[in-house]
Amino acid sequence: MFRKFAAFGGCLALALLLAAALPSVALAAGSGTSAGTPTITVSIWQAALIALGYYLANSPWLFGLAFFTIYRPLVAGFFVGLILGDPAQGTLVGAAINVPFLAFGSYGGTLPIDPGFAGWVGVTLALAGHLDPATAVSIAFGLGLLGTIIFYTRMALDSVFAHWADARAEKADIAGVALMNWLPGQAFLFVASFVPVFIFALNGPSAVQDVLNRLPLWGVNGLVIAGGILPAIGIALNMRFIFRGSAIPYFFIGFILMTASHGSMSLVVIAALGLALAYLHLSFVRRDAPAQTATAATPAAEGARPAATAVPSTEPALRLTRGDLIRSWALWTFFAHANYNYERLQGTGFAHAMTPIIKRLYFTEDEIRAALKRHLVFFNTEPNFGNVVHGTVIAMEEQRANGAAIDDDAINSVKSGLMGPMAGIGDTLSQNTITPILLALGIGIAGGQAGGTTVPTLSNAVGNPLGAILYTVAISVVIVAIGYTAWMQGYARGRSFVTEILRSGTIDRVLIGAGVLGNMVLGALAATFVVVNLAPTVNIAGAQMNLQAAIIDPLFPGALALGLVLMTWWLLRRQVSPLAILAAYLVISILAAYPFFGPGQKNAGDYSYQACTSSLLHQYSPCGAPPAPTAQP
Amino acid sequence: MSLRLVRIDDRLIHGQVVASWLRAIGAQRIVIVDDATARDEFLREVLTLAAPEGVPVEVHDVASGAARCSELARTPEPVIVLARSPRTMLALRQAGVPIEIVDVGGMGAGPGRRRLHKTISVSPEEIRELRELEQLGTRVEIQIVADDRPISFRSLDSGN
């Protein structure tokens, strides 16, 4: 126990130190030139609202939907924009930051990176510090890694509160178990998430801008270049899930539609086309699924077996009402991860959700104590599709309370046997398929139309808050619908529902159709957000022409970006770690911005657009032209 | 060596396995070895249907599982082998299945179990079984998802 507190203290201190270090860096760098950049102020109230937003993104209070909505940089960007007075730009920066995190998923207590921290803090730094969105993408990735400290501290500490819940269960205290699932964990989480983000929001923007002012121009350019290259990692990570088999061509269709229309085609149109093609694909292209191996191994009648073998023939005396079921489902949906911890994962969340059921079914202290303890054990599943486990278990509890011969082992074996496979299906559906596709769509809408140039750049795009809003509504409806259906069907039909829905092949069809749609949208997104601009020129008929603009892009627009995405995907397939790729791309971007071939770019004053040909890559396309400022409507 | 991932995981097939490992190592088949699961027709079917399309799942008891794993180890097809407990894994190893590395991916907490690393908890018996696996020349590593860095069991097992 002491070790856990020490670990928590250490991590918190580290986070605070890092946060506190920024202002001092700013002071040290304070004397640097800050020519022409507007002064930045984030008021205390704005910083507090942003910090509160990040806490809420990790909290249970938004019907468990925070993880799918405001935890994502796209949606966080919209809200930070609202708080700082520019929701359109906030959404745009959030969308850009979100692309490298497109394939983000958290499975069974692992968190590779924290998109919530990257989004809430990254967008604040970008808006208040007037950063180029591409620079924000580079910085946000580092923030995302930093944010995982908060998550892992919490996972360690919350194990302690699970033992507090055990103590309440020992006293048959139903309300106490429920309270222990959220109060201590959330009190800690509030402090651990609010404080660092508050400090970052208040001091970060000026600090980051001062650091950027001290950097040589090629260094700043390097960060912008990296901001165009890092999205390839997010897209390639996502391709690991869907860029397979007969769905592969659709990725190229999406990419080409976007580049051929010079980025002017709406992602909604591409998605509509994707849906149509998904229908055709399912009807004509897909070979018939091989006869499921399961049916060979298992007699067909087996699936219809009721959950309990010994149901009393008389009318049960104790019946759960629809209200009990809905209350239980709502408690789970809210609080499944309120006390997420290494030791039990969702164990206390499961017990919390069972409290209305236990209240209705059990009356003696012994029964209540046994039921609470039974459901406080290790549990983890995908919290939406996986609800079929809860429904099934509730039906078993009801039969048990009415005298059926169902012992603890029977209930435990259903929980521990089903939670894994249901999580496998649920994660594939919600985290790997539905969320990234809807996110990609929202990001595409939020990215808006580039103004003026033939090749869109983030620097001159106009953000569209509708992308964040539509994504939020769509994902919320889908997630709640899956969760509610699984819960109620699990209760009503138990095991037969599980086997029926798996045998029907519906899930496979959804996944295959989503794969077609997802590839189209992902391809289109790659064309928009992955930016590679070669700087070197070639001599064509006596004139110096940009290599890419004169030769490569006329042949195949966006060939370099597409090549980069495919190379990243190939590296990931070769089991190169995403973090290694990230580090390599950052270094390469900054090296590629260094003026190896010509006059140096010491600072903004010396910088002439002729000099841009002296590096390997350039941040804007074509080399030499700064982005035209968008006309204000 | 086509037993690409030999994993101890008390939840058998779930998100970490399907979403992370299966894709990362490009496995085309999952072999589950567990006596209790092999006897339970319902769980057998659920596990078989829970894997993504095109990835066949076999459920074996220890006896048939050992023969099947040894056979698969000689083919080029990349395979994931899953067992619920160190005991099953040890039985496979003792039956001659060539296992170079055992990945400890999921062992939940419970009474009488102490936390070894993050979500991994072990009972004293399981510690003994894991040590025995190491003595038989199999490396035991903790790596929950494919993107994690593997941690050797030996480095965590000091002193107890």
C-alpha cells in the first residue's frame, strides 16, 4: 500500500514539475525576439474550464460517453475553441491533432498514449500561442505520451479503493460499495487531471511560443513538416485493422478521389459513395463465408439451451422490474470505469451496476454480503457490446434468488468465460471500426475546405465545428444503442442471444461493410492530412522548377504522401514499433528542414523564399509560396 | 517456428488478443488449450465465433492440444496458442511442445494472489510453475499488448 502511494506521489510530483518547468523555460527564453506575435493570455477562468474539460473527459459523468467524445482531440478542440473564443479554429486544430491518434484504443488497462491530454492541452497551446496547426500536431504527440502518467498513476491507486469496497461488502453495505466505486477514485482523478492541465493552460502558451521564438527558423519549419508527416502514422496504424484483402482497393479510391478533386470533394460525399460501394461489395464481391468451423464442432441445438438448467416451474416470487434493469444498465454505463484499476479492472464497476439488482433480489445480510463479494472480483469486458454478459448474469441472479440451483461457480464461469470473447468482438466493433470511421468522417468535415491553393494545407484551411458536433452525436447514438440492446437481450435471452448473433454473421457483415467505407474515408483523409513537400528544384528547359510540382504531382497527385503512408504501414507490418517510427519521422523532418544546400535560414528576418530550395523538404507547397491568408467572410 | 505467440491469458480471446496481437503478428489460426473450456460446448462455440472471420479457432484439452501444437509448430502457418494458466502451459511444455517464449498476458487478481506487474497477478503455485517453465528452457515474458516492451519474468521474480 505504501509503495502505491509513493508511486502516486512520485508521478504527481513529476507531472507538476514538468508543468512548473515550462514557465521557467519561458523566463529563460523570455528575452528572445517576439517580433509581431500577439501577446497571449489565457485567463484563470479559461484555464480552469479547460482543466475541468480534461477531467470530464476522463470522468464517468457524461453517461460513460466521454471516452468516445470529449476525450478525442477533435471534440476537445471544439470545446477549447469555444472557451477561448474561436470554435472553428479550435475544431480545425483538434482535427489535425486527432489524425495521428485515429487508431487509438485502450484494451484491458493499457493506454499507449493519451489523446485527451494531447487534445485539451495541445489545442490550448495552439490557439493561445497562435501556432501553425501542423506545429501543434508535433507538440501534441509529446503531450499525449506525458498524459499517460496520469492514467497509470490512477490505475495503480484505484486498486486501493477496490479494497475499501471489499470492506463495505463485508458489512453488507450496498450503498457503501457503490460509493467506493466512484467517490475516492474520482476525487483523486479530479486533482490528478485538473491541476496539471490548469498549469499547462495558464503558462504553456507563452512558454511554448518563447521556445519556438528561440529556435532557428529551420527548426520551426521542421516541426511544421513533422506535422504533415506524423498523421501518416495514425493512418497506417488504423490500416492495420482494415487495409486487408478485397477491401484494399477502396483505400486508393478514396485517396484518388480526394487528390483528383484537389481536396475539394466533401468527405460526406466520399462516405456516401463508400456506403454504396460497401453494399455492392457485400452483394457481389465477398465470397461466401466458409462454413463456420464452430457448427461442425458443436451440435446446433446447444446454443438454445437456457442459462439455467433448473428453473422452478412455479411463478417466480421475486421479479426484476424493467426499472431495475434500466437503473442497473445506467449505473454501468456511467460508472464502469469510475474506479478502473490494475487489480480488478472493472470489478468494482460491475458490483456498482449490480446494486439495484441485489437490492431487489436479496434481503438477508448474508445473501447481500455474498452477492456483493461475488461481483467485486476481477472483471473486464468491452463496456457496450460486452453488456450481454451483464444481462445474462442478471437473469441468472434472478433465477438463483427464486431458488434455482445456480451456485457461485456457475455465475463466475459465465462472467469469466464470456467477458473475454465479448470484449474481443466489442473492441473490434467499437474501438477499431466504428469509432475510427466516424472520427475520420468528423475530422474530414472539420478540416474544411482549403482556401485558394491547389493543394490544401492546414495553415489556410477553415475549421468547421460541424465535424465535431456530428461526430459526437453519431458515436453517442451508436454506442448507447449497442450497449442497451446487448444488456436487454442478454437478460431476456442469455446464451442463446450470444450464439444467435454470432452465428447469424451480422457482425462479420458489419465489419466487412465498415472496412470498405473505412478504407475510402481513410484514403481521403490521408490525401488531406499527410503532407510531403519536396523543396529541390530541377532545371527544365532552362527554368528552375520545383521537382514535385513540375514532375511528380502532375503524374500522380499526392504520390509522395501516399508512398509515405504505405511505407509506414509496411514498417508497422514488419513489427517496427510505432514510437520508433515516430521518433525517426520527427528527426527526419527536422533534418530535412535544415538548409544543407544553400543560404541559411537563421531567423525570420533573413528568411527569403528563394532560400527554401536549400533544404530537402519544405513546409508549404509549392516551395516558395507562403500560404495565402484566408479571406474573412 | 510457427507458434508465433504462446500466451497465458485467463480471458483467452479478448480485445488485446484480437485487436493487438492478431494483427501485429499476422496470425492465421488460434489454438486454445484448456480442459474446462474443451468440455463446455457453449464456451467452445462462443470462442470459435468470437475470432475475426478467416481466423479459425480450435479448442483442445491438454492431451490433444499438445499433439496439435507440436504438429502446428512444424508447419509455416503463423499460430497463436492460448492457455488460461501456467499449469496448462507447463503441461504442454512437458509433453514436448517446442515453446521458445511464453507470453504472460492476462492473469487477474484474486484472493491469495499477489500483483507481479500491472494487471498480472500470480499465486505461489503459479510462480513455481513459471519457474519450472524457465528451467525447461522456455523464456517467460510479460507483454500485455504487442506494442509493449516485453519484460522478463526473471527480472520481476527476484527474491521470493
